[in-house]
Amino acid sequence: ALFYQGLGLLRTGLPKPATEMLRQALELGWALGHRMTALDALAHLAPLMSAQGQLREAQLLCRTSLERCSPSDEAQAPISGLILIPMGMLAYERNELQEAVELLEAGVALCGQLGNLYHTLAGECALAKVHHARGAREQAWNALAAAQDLADRSRNTRRQRMVRMAVADLQLREGNVAAAKQTFEEIRAAVESSVEGQLLHARLLLASSHALAALRMLGTVEASCRSQGQAGLLVTVHVLQALGHRANGGRGATLEHLETAVSLAASGGYVRPFIDGDA
């Protein structure tokens, strides 16, 4: 019940109380030997913690959970895929790309054996991003093609949207703004109320030389992230605001947002928001 309540809060845009519910589900799951629910809660909780600026804490929680699996010889069992995928996502944020690839590939394979479609898809989408960051474009698109196939066969619109978001993100990273816009428009109505959807939209606006529109949107996202305590996501928000002000000729505001982003990123060790933002 705690797990599903946490998931419900997360999907209705309330990450802070969702974090508390999922943490309780994780602890109770371990206490009662209900590992499947515990680790499913962890797989959702770790990225949430990262979004809230708790990257190191999330990594520690994943490592501890993996160690708790090890004594019963389950470190290589399918259930451990629920730990390896979020660990790979966290490694990417710290720009530990080789480690991220290894963790995500192992996690995707194990979650595939487990039959957990959501986390398999999330892992494939994350893997695409990591491959692209390493310059392996073909592998990146292959990962997304596999994810698209899984999502389409599931006939689940939420899962299909997750993959389309990842496709638009990759198209934007490659500078294919027109294609990214087209992909985003397919899902815009369903994702534009989420922080992830708004950040993608803001990046599209920046890439289309609509800096003022992007800054207006980012101002709204910043207020939302502050109210929900999402310090990790704020790093990305401030990087994008810096880019928006630079495009608009505001040197003072550019440096101010960049300094804020660096300050927020330092304690957790976030690196990718800067590299992904701009050369």
C-alpha cells in the first residue's frame, strides 16, 4: 500500500511526499522479507533522491541494498536489476560513463529476465543517453529501438511516452531540432505539465532561438522545483537559465545562474547537467 501510494504521489507531481512513502515501503519491505516490493520502491526512490540533490545518499542506498542481496547469492539474480539500473543512472549524473554502461547493460538484462517492463524500458532509455554521451551513436539508437519495440508491444501509453521523450532528447542532442520538435508535439499534451516535459520544451525553445519564451518557462519550473525541494533538478534549470540569458545578451544574469548551478551541484557531485547543457 505504501509503495502504490508513493507511486501515485509521484505520478501526480508530488515528489516530496512520494519520496517519504517509497522510503517507508523500502524499509518495511526489507523488514518483512518482501524484497520485490522493497527493490521496486528503491528503483523509483533513487532517481527521486537524485532529483532532490541527494545523489551521494542515493548511491549509498543502492550499494547497501546490493550488499543485502549478496549473502543469499542474489547479487546476480534478476531481482538485483532493480538496483543496478538506478545505480547506472546515478553514475551517469557523475559522468562515470563506463561504469554507467556496465551497470545499465547488466540491469536491463536482469530486469528483462525478471519480466519488469517499466524498469527495462527506463534502463534502455538511460543507456541510450549514456551511449550517446560516449560517442556511440549507433548503440544509442539501437537501445531506443529496443525500448520502442517493448513499449509498443505493451500497448501502454505511459511507457510509449517515456520512449518518445527519450527519442526527442536524443534528436535534440544531435542538433536535429525539427525532428525533436515533431516528436515532442506527439506527446506534448500529456507531458507538458511535468517538470521533465517542461525542461525538454525549454531546451527546444533555446535550440530554436526563443530564449525569452524559454526563460519564462524555466522561471515556472524553478519555482516548482524549489517548492518541492528538488535541488538536483535545479542544477539543470539554472544551467538552462544561464544559456537563455547568454543568448539574450545578459552577461550578469548568465554568470549568476551558472554560479548557483555550480553551488547546488558541488555537494552531490553532479557533472552531466553542465556537459549536457553546452560545450
